[in-house]
Amino acid sequence: MTLVHNWHLGRTMEYPYFESRPEHQFAAVFNINRCIACQTCTMAHKSTWTYSKGQEYMWWNNVETKPYGGYPQHWDQKILQMLWDNGNNPMEWFTGAEDKNATTAPYGLYNGDTIFELAKNKGLNQVAVGYIPDDKEWRFPNIYEDTAASEKTNYEMGSGADKESSELPEHKRWFFYLQRVCNHCTYPACLAACPRKAIYKRKEDGIVLIDQKRCRGYRKCVEQCPYKKPMYRGETRMSEKCIACYPRVEGKDPVTKGRRMEARCMAACVGKIRMNGLLTGDYKKPDPKNPLDWLVHVHKVALPLYPQFGTEPNIYYIPPRWAPRSYLRQMFGPGVDEALDKYAAPSRTLMAVLALFRASQTMISRFEVEDGPKIYESEVMGKKVEVYNDTAIGYAADGAEIVRIKIEEPTWESDEKRMVTY
Ligand code: SF4
Ligand code: SF4
């Protein structure tokens, strides 16, 4: 084991390989508040990569309904339970130790064990704690869809969640959709676990791939990825996982004329909840004009999924406003309150960057905002909200302007003469 810095945790942690960050990191921000669970992303991925024999149960992209849904079933409860039952200081964060302006510890200091540390402390014959799901746990990708947690469940959670659902609007019964793909982690547990060294992380874009020539199907990656995103294919006796549509990311699709293109599941999103691109490799020097760097590092409105696992995942989420905060803090760490305050009363820049979500298939690597007139004013949770009809402009990596979009949607009213009255 070596010591590496995990900025999600605000500290160093143990990992079997040296810290090595890519030049750019494949990443995405998912705005949970906008998802309608249409599953277009799920089918876009399915029809592109996993429609063959032996891949029937593979859903590299899935959208599950929280708190009950999960694919495989109970994947997150099981890992959380392992950390909770056996780890030191489970799920404990020192938020007082946080340096809000520092990129090295933006959410505070995580004091509990990660999945790597727990395996080492317990002397397990595993690099990270984990388990291989049973066949029956992979049966229902969409189990408990749209099933809400009741007031009784909130109470039984014992976390105070029954008293604290969101303020706007008040939802005592709640659920939300969680969109899931491989996180192309900075410290992948799948890679660390593989005894064949068949899994590698690309230097140029941080995409994590399984070399099918080296894989022997030992399923160590399936066992030790806490997000359960590698899947075993009985037909070939090898493991497979999301490949981040790397030919598109490399600009091989002729549609974008050699420019980097969003992955299929991202580009298909009907709800416009997804922005896919590349983060700056050096997290200490984020580029405030890169929309993903801005959302994650500068504005901190997008948060990692289960940062306490310790893999430094690279898919980030804007949490849902209506779910209990204690549940969300467990899922996204202590940055939840600040992120939701900012989302509830969005700044002009946030409004502009949100307008760029799914505005183009080409990855946006830089954005600008042109000022427009004020069009709306209100108050949300005691905070003044002003909306301006600014213009958001997105540029590709070569500097070409690829999208220009105003905040206010143009609308037309029909001529009164065309109205029919009965
Ligand atoms: S989410 Fe799992 S499969 Fe994907 S890189 Fe991280 S550890 Fe590996
Ligand atoms: S396509 Fe978009 S809106 Fe539809 S389920 Fe997927 S993430 Fe949600």
C-alpha cells in the first residue's frame, strides 16, 4: 500500500498503487432534480454496447429509484453496512476542519475507514472490502421504481429524517432517481483488485478499461468495486464494464468533425440532466472557465457519490432538493447543505452553466456568459433570487463556438383570432 491524496476525503489514504492523475479526467455532472426516469440513457447504452449473448443482464447505465431501488439489489446498503459494522469511526466527518476555499479538503476531513483501509485493518485477503452479488440480485434493474419512502420509514431510519425533508416544497413521502454509470474513479477498486493487472486507467482521459485479452474472469473487480459496475459475462468468461464510449470521447465519430463527443447515455438524455466532459487533471488548479471544473471545484454545487468509499469517483451529482438531508449527507457527504442552498437560489453563472446541459453533443470545454436584462425577481427560502436573460456560450477544445443559448426560452402566443370558444 502507498499513501495517496484523496481530495474528496480531505486527506491521504492507503491505496495499492502510487498517485497518478491523468492529464484530463473523463467526468460528468448529473442534476438529479431534472431526471424523469425515462430510461432513454439506459436504452442508449444497451443498444450500443450490451445487446449480445451473455450480456442480457448487463446495464452499464441504470437509473434506480432511491431509497429502495438498486442494481444490483441493495448494492449500497451492503457496502455501507460493512463500513458501519467493522470500520473505525464509520461515516464520521470533521466538517470543522474544512477549508472551504481549498480544493484539497472542500467538504472537511473524513475520519472513517475507506473500503481499502477496512480491508487492510481487518487483515482480509482483499484489497478492498466487497462481495459478489448473487444471480438473483441482478434480476431487476428497475426494482421499486417510483416507490416512495413513507413517513413511517423516515421515522424508522432513526436519523431525524422524519423531521427534516426539504423545505420547498415539503415532502414527507419522497423518492428520487439515481442515475448510475461507472465512475472512472481516480483510485479504482476494480483496478486495485485485479490479480491479472487486466484493468488500466488511461493517462490521456482517465477512462478505466478492462483489457479483454488479459481478463480471466476471476471477478475480483465485480467483488471489490463498491458501485458494482463491472459485470461478468458467462458466455466469454470475462468481466466487462462501461468504456465511457471512448471512441466518441476521442472524436472518432464523424458528426462532431474530430471534436470530443459526449458518451451515448449522456448525449441521449431527454431531461437534459447531464453534462459530460473532461475535468482538469490537476484538481488543485481547476479552470474556472471549464463548466465541469466550475460546478465541482469552484461552485461546489455538484458532489461525489459515496465519497466515503474512497475511490474518488468522477461522476458528480446535484442532489435532489426534496429528500431528507440526513439521507443525502450519507450519500453525497457533508457538502450537501451548501450545494442545495446554491441550487435553490442560483447565481447568474449557475443559471448559465445549467442552460448548457445537453445543449450539444460536442463536449464543452470552455464557457462564457454575456449579460442580459433582468427578467424575474423572487424570494426562495428567505433569499433573493434574480433571473437575468443572459446568454451562455459553449466552446469546444479547439476554441470553436458550438452553442449559444439564452436563459429565457422563447415562447409564442397564438393570435387571438385563432382562439376557438365554445
Ligand atoms: S466505479 Fe467501479 S468499475 Fe468503475 S472505475 Fe470505479 S471501481 Fe472501477
Ligand atoms: S435519459 Fe436523462 S432524464 Fe431520462 S432517465 Fe436517463 S438521466 Fe434521467
